[in-house]
Amino acid sequence: MSIAIMRKALKGVSGVPVTAYDARGEVEPRITAKVYERVAVAGIHNIVAAGNTGEFYALTPQEIRIVHEAAVSGVDGRAPVTAAIGRSLREAIEMARNAAAIGASAVMSHQPVDPFAAPSAQIDYFCDLADASPLPLVAYVRAEGFTVAEIVRLANHDNIAGIKFATTDLMLLSRAIPAADPNGALFVCGLAESWAPTFTAAGARGFTSGLVNVAPRLSLAVHEALDKGDFAAARAIVNKLEPFERMRTKFRNGANVTVVKEAVTFSGLDVGPVRVPGLPQLDAHDRDELHRLLRGWEAAGDIQTDRQDIKAAG
């Protein structure tokens, strides 16, 4: 896929599906592919395979490839598949080449988690990876401490399609966007629907989402409102999402994926618990609270379930 087409996709919703596990705790490719299929059929513009909501850091490199393959299979050409890669630079380059071989459209590099990573060297990591990648790269920026010049250097790289900006340093974002080449990387809100209106006002376009696993209609409604410049409508939907997103922030975001996986299981796909060090399962109180919220969304037509479909498939 050309970098121009990829940048167009990044202006939409970048959904990050969960990874399903079987009863033994192994990656379950059939159900994982089904999760990706549901997200793709819903019309999500870009689908990220093995992102943070897909538990990237809890997966082995071989399991990451299984997830990438399940994603390509499940999406089946309905949208770009952006394969998440990372760890050491050498591992990330190999993952990028493997992703190209199985038919992914682009790659997204998780930010290095080395405790001794220096800001300028992290930009070098992204740029070196973009140099070696056969696919366009999305750089996932989560750390603080970068300068405007460093972010601009990243944005102006020829093979970087976008920057998933996932910090609340809006001063940096609002200064970097006008300083970068307007024909360069697209700046994307990496903090999901809740922050999308604020990031859009600062000049970013598009946003990432874990909500798409269960309520893609709501994610797309936020995007449509922002695309029209209707911030009031977008905020109204974000306010509706607030209880769900607040539950995800519990335990310093330790319940982030747990809430999403419980919601997917509620919808009819048993995707198993979260691997440690994430919170494996919600307690009874939080599960009941989440189910009450989801039943309300279901009654309003905001989500669809396919429990009967899964029973028939089983």
C-alpha cells in the first residue's frame, strides 16, 4: 500500500482488536480472526494487529506473527492491516519483513521500553526502523521529553506514514504539527475517543480505539462528528463513553484491556482472560457494572451481539 493511501486511512479510526486465548492460555487464531472480521465489517478505517489492546508485550514474537496472520485473514482486504512491531531494533526489522510477507499494509512500531532509552536515540530507533521496513511505518510515541525538532525529524521521514501521538503534551503537539512538512507524516490522536476532540482542535487527525471491539458504531460516530467540525456532537458521544473508558483506567490502566475483553465476551466471543501483568479478570462488582452499561448500549442499538452466531459456529 502506498504511503499516501495509508495516510488517508490514518485520518479515520484506527481500531486495535483484542487477542483471543483458548482454555490453555494459547493464542486462539480462529476467534482472534473473528474479532478482526467484526471490526473490519463495521467499517473501521485502519486495523492495528497486536497493538497494546492486543497485548503486544505479553506475546512472544511467534505469537505476534500468529496474531498478524489472523488479522490479515479476518480483515480479508476490507481495510488496511497495520501490523504492530517492536522490541529490539533487530527484532522489529524482522517483524516488519514478516508482516510484509503475509500481506500487511503497514507496520506500527511500539515505542522502545528500554529503561535507559534517550529521547534522541528513540527517534533514531523509529527512523532506522523506517529505513529498513518494506512497509510504511506508524511511529507510536508514548514517552515525554521530546523536543519539537525531534518530533519534526520523525514526521519528515519519507517512510513514516503517521505518528500515533499518545501523550498529553499538547503544547508539543501543537508546535510540532505546523513545524513539520505538511506533506509528511499524519499526526494521529493515540489516546482514543476521549481525547480525540482535544487533539483534533490541536491539528491532529484520526484517532485510535479499543472501543471498536464492542461498539464500533460509537467510535465511527465520534469520527464523523469531528470530521464535520461538530465538536458538541463529538463531546456528547464521548460523555456517553466516559463510564466505559473510566473503568479501563482503573489500577493505573491495569484494567484497560480487561474491560475490553470482558465486553467482547459479553457480546458473544469468548476471548479469554488478560495475561499478567495486566489484570486477568474483573471482579464481580466491576463485571456487573460493566454488563449493566453494555445492556444499556445494546438496548439503544449502539452495540450488536452475535451470541447465536458463536453457538452455531461452536
